Amino acid sequence: MKILKNKTAAVTGAASGIGRMLAVNLANEGCNLALADINASGLQETAKLVGDRVKVTTHIVDVSRREQVFQYADETAGRHGGVDLIINNAGVGVGDFLETIPLEDFEWLMGINFWGVVYGTMAFLPHLRKRPEGHIVNISSINGIIPNPNNGPYCAAKFAVKGYTETLAQEMHGTSIHVSCVHPGGIKTNIARNSRLNRAMFDLTREKGAKLYEEVVFRTTADDAAKIIISGIRRNKRRILVGADAKALDLLTRFFPVTAVTLSNLFSRWIAQKYANK
């Protein structure tokens, strides 16, 4: 079982949601923290929640900017005397159809959800290799296993994270670097309310869409999600499923891949129409 006490973890997207609760729960393990986000005020709130139990540094970082991520890695190693764990958690959403989404929005999402993972991995890997044991944790999604309509860019990014991370795990086999790919189901965060919404099925409004996610999709708290992820890290699990919904959909996709995608499409359309008409 991995010991996290007195180790140093870097966490992106730490200003809210899963990232914030990862910080709090890692601090409970005695793990020092280098927290990054583009939201300065949210980042400071997270740091206050952690308190002075462990050493905490905060870093304003746009993970879609390669130079900023590499600077973040160097700063973390310098200010903490090394780094043992990177959790590439930062993520955003866009509601639109693949036919109509502006390429600028698609590129924006991929820059954060996919390239942010790649930059974080490549920036921190040289520092992790200097430690007795290093760990890379990349956050994919249940939407990296099963897609749903009106969410194509997000699904594409999370499938890409899954492929990237699983290949990385193969390449790191036999080294001191552990790799984990995380697939959360519906987690109670503000991602739906903070997402860009251009076009939605049945003209579902932003407010109704957020209500749909909060009442139907989001089942697991961010705190519970963080605890599950940290448990997986401590056990060096390559694949971490978060929430009963993620586990059920993963099994359904494994045994009935075509049926699973069909059901996902039908359910997404039915529930979107229901909430659009409320």
C-alpha cells in the first residue's frame, strides 16, 4: 500500500469540485500539495480549506498553455524539493453537436481536457523519475468509455485521455512510475453550470440542462470521488471507476457494446426532451 504522508502531490483544477476535495483528502493523508488552477480566488479558498496541516503552494496555470504547465512542474519541484504525484484533473465541458460546434470551442475544450493531460504528464515525468516512486493520475470519464449525444467534444477528449493513459501505463511497466486512469460517473460539481452551451437537444436551456445533470446524472459527491481516487492511488490501481453508475455502465459496455451505445443515445434524448418541456 502506497504511503502518501510527507510526499508531494501536484493537482490541477484544484479551485473546485474533485480537484478541491482531492487537495483536502490528500492533506488528511499528510501529503504536501502544489495546487494549480486558472481561478485564483477559488484556488485560495481551497488552500484555506487545507490549512497549515501540510505545505501548500498555489500556482495560477492555464493547462492548455504548454509553457505554463512546464513552469508549474519546475516550480513545484523547486519549492517542494521534488514531486511524487501529478493528478491531471482540470476539465471543462461544451454542449453542442459535432456538426455545428465552432472549431474554436472544440479546440478550447481539447486544449484543457486532452492537451492539459499530455502537458502535465510530460512536464512532471522527468521530476517523478528522480523520486524512488512516482505516480501519474489522469482523469478521463465514464464518457471515455461510453459516449452520449450533444456531448461529442467532451467524449472525444475523454476517450483520448483513456487511450493516452493506458498506453503510457504499458510504456511505464517495469519502471518506478505508476499510472492510473480515472473514470468518474456523475459527480456533484459545477461543471455543468460552468460549461459552454451553444446548441442543445430539444432547445434545452442552460438552467434546465444544469438541473437535469444535478437531479439525474450527478450521483456521487466530490468528496466521495476524491476518497475513491486516493484509495486507488494508494493501491497503484491502473483503472479507477468512480461511482456505481460508472461501474454499471462499464460492465454494460463490456458485455453489450452496441446495445450500451444505443441505450445511452435513447436515454439522453428522452431525458433531455423531458427536462426541456418542464
